[in-house]
Amino acid sequence: MAKRWAKAPSPCISVCKFRGDGTCIGCSMTRREKKRFKRLKTKPKKKAFFEELVARLTRIGRLSRWERVYRRKCLRKARPCPLDKL
């Protein structure tokens, strides 16, 4: 299970266009969060990051699109999808 989180690709889905509030229209992360994700190494920290992001995307009604694109990204990179363990 730990490998699933250790090898998790960034939640960024390569849209990278930011709204006035500083969040990306693709993944809903800020520039700061995108940088922070790269430094996360432990399973609990990555899991918490994904849980927070999924909650945010659910609140704004963007979860289904992001999830579909992110799962494709995991498949392309041949990595286990961490969303299966949330």
C-alpha cells in the first residue's frame, strides 16, 4: 500500500491556467500547493493532501472531470492510482 502513495503522480493534470483567486482551473491547486506536493514524501502527508484536494474538487463540482483525467495520467505513467485507497 505504501508504494501506491510513494509513487503517486502529481495531482496536476497539465492545464495550469489560474483564476483570479490563484487556483488552477484543471486541478484546483495553487502554485504553492503544486510545489508543496513535490516535497511530500510520507504516506500520511500525501494521503492528507489528496483527501483535501478531493474535498475541494467535490465542493466546487469539478471532481468527476479531474478524477477521469488523473486516472488516465496514472495509467499512462504505469503507476497505481492513489484515489483507489481514499
